[in-house]
Amino acid sequence: MKEPSLHYLVVIGMLVMAATMTSMCQAVGSNVYPLILVPGNGGNQLEARLDREYKPSSGWCSSWLYPIHKKSGGWFRLWFDATVILSPFTRCFNERMMLYYDADLDDYQNAPGVQTRVPHFGSTKSLLYLDPRLRDATSYMEHLVNALEKGCGYVNDQTLLGAPYDFRYGLAASGHPSRVASQFLQDLKSLVEKTSGENKGKPVILLSHSLGGLFVLHFLNRTTPSWRRKYIKHFVALAAPWGGTISQMQTFASGNTLGVPLVNPLLVRPQQRTSESNQWLLPSAKVFHDRTKPLVVTPRVNYTAYEMDQFLADIGFSQGVVPYKTRVLPLTEELVTPGVPVTLIYGKGVDTPEVLVYGEGGFDEQPKIKYGDGDGTVNLASLAALEVENLKTVEIGGVSHTSILKYEIALKEIVKQISIINSELANVNAMSV
């Protein structure tokens, strides 16, 4: 009989190895609770298209000129678009991202003629990179997803999913409508139930970053205890700004380029002021409660968290005062326990704006900054502000607000905490064998 060729043996060996690895992955994957990622402000892609009601402010913003490349149906990526660094297109981006408060409806809506959508809901696809053509420059949750897959055995689109949303919109206090954000909570609830059902009824871990933590907290507060017991295993919040951030006052006063080079902050300031979720991130008096320590200093007036309405008026955004006082402020007055186990993970030991000092040039100039502790964006007092039952806190020195999603020391800690949660399931499975 002719002996098998070496090539034949190699192929058989590779098939056996592949089958073994697949079996191992499936075994590991069966020992995890499904996990849904909820991104932060600006943490997922947004798409838009323009209809006949859209009135461009200049020829540069004409729908036929910018952007040149569009998908089927006229859709294009609104966030993130690298052409925002070019001044004429910065203005186009600004007017298309703007929200408008309708006093009659008591709610926010898009600019006239601008339709928006969130691509890939239920998937991590729009969370990995803000622009797939610039993966290195716009990477967001790519490293975190890779760490969860390699370190915990998660499988993308099976046990690991994403819940992107239109981060410009925020929730409103009871009695006030918030159509877009409320729909997101409904979609998130459906995704949790669907994910649990597709994973043999296992409850879900919700893992948020930054603003996503505020959405998850209010989402859980708006569900029943019986629903949470059935569908939620754990809530893990990364770098959540429970009491807002002092740096957000700089965004409202002088604009914030968010690290995008060559952009004039004053060009994006109007859009940033209209963002409903940005108002949600202003410092809360519940956390920044010392009336003797101003957060913003000017030659004539100082502002603490208690004078936020006056601050908004004085920077030239008086139209934001009523929605802030009626819709946003009541949301920040109390952090209600979510009724599930919670793990907070955040960085500290990074210089974080604590006092903004403006000179005679006013709010059109960038302030001098006095720094305190935090993660570079969120102050430590806000990161640690959630005081609820069944709470675990993990602090990581030297890790910033965004590097918590990328630095190895942070990723190892996140994987460790998720593994601890999943170890309960592994123990149950081992006992049932």
C-alpha cells in the first residue's frame, strides 16, 4: 500500500488543529456572559443625508459638492469626517451637526433638511474606528474589543455586541420628551433581550465608556427590578462623568477641538453648544458643591456649579438656559442606584482642568487652566461620585480618559474584572458536569 504523502499528513494535521482550536474557542465562549458595549460622546459613527429643505450657508456646503462620495440613497459619514480640518468644510460640518431646541415641542431636532442615522446598531463595527479609512488615527474601541476577544473568549456579533447611538441627543427629566434618546433606550432594551435569548437566556454585561455610563444608569433606572434580575448580570462603567466635567464649561465658553488638528475651536463652538448631551456633561452642584471654589474665573464674575444658568447666559448662549434648567438639571440632582452590581474603572493622576481663568479678551479666547486630579477630561470627584449598593471601584494611575480603551495596563484590568464576573458562570458549568 502506498504511504500517505507528507503534504497529505500536513493537511490532515492542520484540519485537526483547526477543529481543536474551534472546539476550545466554543468552550471558552460558552463560559462568558454576553456583553454589550455602550460608547461615549463621539464614540461611534454617524451618517447623514440632505433633502430639499437643506439650505447651505455657502457654495462649499452644497450637497453636490460636499461630500463628493456618498452611499446608496445619498447617505454619507457625518462623524467622523477628516475634511472637518479644512476651514470651509468645518463650517459645513458645524451646520449639519447642529441641533435645534423647539420650545413648542419641548424637544431637540436636527437642522432643517438634515437626516441622520446610526449605522450598525447591535454590532461593534461603528465603535472600532470613527473612520475606517483612517483606522490608526480614529481608532476608538478597537483595542478593547481585541482584548475582550483574546483575553475572555468573546466572539464578535455573538457574545460581544455594540449599542451605538446619536450622541448629540440626551435624555430629559420626567415630564419632558426626548424622542431620539428615549428611542435609543428602547432599542437597547430590545438588544439586551435579543442577546440574552440568543445566548441560552444568560443575563448580559453592560460595559460603557464615558457618557455611555450616564445612559446606562438611566436606562437601568427606567426598567423594573424583575426585568433587571432576568436580563442584567453586571454594569461596568469606564471613566463615567457622573457629575459632569469642568472642561465642559470650556467647550461651551470657547469651543473644543477634541484634539482634531488645525480646527478653530470658535468654528465648532455653536454646534457644541446646541448638543443636548453636552449640557448633560456640565458640572453638577451635587458633585462640585463647594460655593467658595469657583470653576470659572473672569475679571468681573466668577462661576460655580450653582451659577450655571448665569454662565450660559453670559457666554452668549441664553437660549440654552431654559432647556438646561427644565430638562437637564433635574437629571443631575440625584444618582439613583441601578439595582444591579456595578464596577467602576477609571484613571487618575492625570492633570485635569479644575479652574478656567479668562482674561479681558473674554470667552472668545482660550482660558488659562489650573489643574487638579482626574483622567485628563473628567475630574476625580466626578469619576468617583456614584455611591450605590453592590459597588466595586478600580482606580488606575496615569491612565487618561481615552487611553483607558487602549493602554495595556488598563485593558488588562478591564479583562480581569470581566473575567471575575464570568468566573461565576464557569464555576456553575463545572459543577454541572
